[in-house]
Amino acid sequence: MKLKNLLLIPYFLLIPFKIPNSFLPKNELKPVKEIVFNLDSCFSKYRKDFKNECDFWKIAFTLDSSKSLLYKKETMKILDTISTPKEIDDDEKILDSIHKINNAELKTFGIIYGRKQKMQRAAKRALNHLDYIIDSLEAHNLPTSLAVIPYFESEFKNESKSKAGAVGMWQFRKATAREYGLIVNEKIDERKDSKKSLSAFIKYMEDSYSKFDNDLLALVSYNTGRNSYYFKNWKNRKDVEIVKKMGFAPRQYIAEFLVSLDILREPKKYFKDLKKDSLK
């Protein structure tokens, strides 16, 4: 085209512009991609057996940190929602400050702070890890739902350390870490390496499944260890019965796992502002 003819074209036609979505055919609209992870449902059948615990933890995980739940330990029944005292850290002191509870019954009650802010940040970190964890579990024929364990164990933090001395995203203690090939000494702690500790976790779970050939027992063994007294004669007992007789902590472990599955299957359902480019 000659220059003099080009000058006759209205300038606004030379400016590139984007056709609004409303003018495109419906089949050409590009929906916003939802954050949904491929987590299997092999543990779903246990939800009814731990219903009270699951109901409790779903509330705790999504309750604002300014609130706390007062509950009965035996039944996990929520008795009251109270304001979290900022100046008191000790649970017993908080319980003692609630006058309707008799001191003799103090040990039968529990209190937990709302975890919404913590679990939302953990869900953001999860977005950076779940894809490769799920791929690794699939490659080793392990349930992909196991990928959510760091959500409630460590909040997907490599620097996480428990009161019992477990370290890293996968919360290994020193002896178990070394048994499964991780270097742990004064200079190096491979428990803090997300990829290497994942490899150790996979080896551990492969051994657990090899021993128990049962989803629930393999999962709880990661919390209690495979040599727990309660696993004695396990072949002649129902898996749910074994876990319930283990007491308070293992029951909560299973429930936190099941609730974590619900949240990380569809995290935006619980935390509206999550994005793939979230903090690490």
C-alpha cells in the first residue's frame, strides 16, 4: 500500500484493541481456571467413623484467630465460642478463667484457638507444592490424598519444628529421618529439604502399606509409628476400632487429615482470595 493511501485510513483503525468477551460466541469464552487438585477419595469411607472430630476441626480451621473453641474432649462437642485472650498463652489459665467450669473437671475440657489465618496462609503455600507431591505419589502408586499431610502437620513450612522435635514439611524425627536416608547432623538437616524429605516420606509409606495393606492403618502409623502397641494382632481387628482405641491424639490426626482433604480439594471454597502466585 502506498503511503498516500495509508494516510486516508482513519487512525483509530490502526490501534489494536481486544474484542470484549460479551461479543464473543459463548463457546469461545475462556473461564477462569479454578484451583482444584486431583486428590483421591480412598479415605472418604472413614468420615462417618470420625464425624464428631471432623465437624470440630472444620470449624477450628475456618474460625478467626480472635475466637477460641471450648470443647469436651471425650465427645469433641463444642460448648462455647469465646474471645481469645491476647495476654494469656496457657490453655489451663484460660480454662480456669471460665467460671462455669469446675476445677475438678478441668482436664476433661479443651480449648483451641481459631486457625483461619494460619490455615489460609498454609493453603497458599500448598499451591506451590501440591502438584509435584501428587505426581510423586502417583508415580509410586500411593494415594494422592496423602499430599495434604503437611497442611496440618507443618503448614507446608520447611523450617517447622514440633515440640517433640519433628522437623520440616514432613515432620520427621532424627532417628526416622536417618533410617530413611536423610542426612541429619550439626551442619546439614535434609528434613528441611522439601524434595528429599518427600522421598523419605514415600519410602516410609511404601513400607507401611507393605506391612498393613490398609489405608487407615498406614496413615495413622505415620503419626504413631508402626511399632505401636495398638497394632498388635491388627489382622484380627477392624482398622477403625484400632484407631479409636489409640486414644485422643490419633483420632484427631485422622480428623485433621480428612478436613485438610476437604479444604485442599477446593481451597477457594474456604478461602476466597487464593491465587496461584501466592506466597511461598
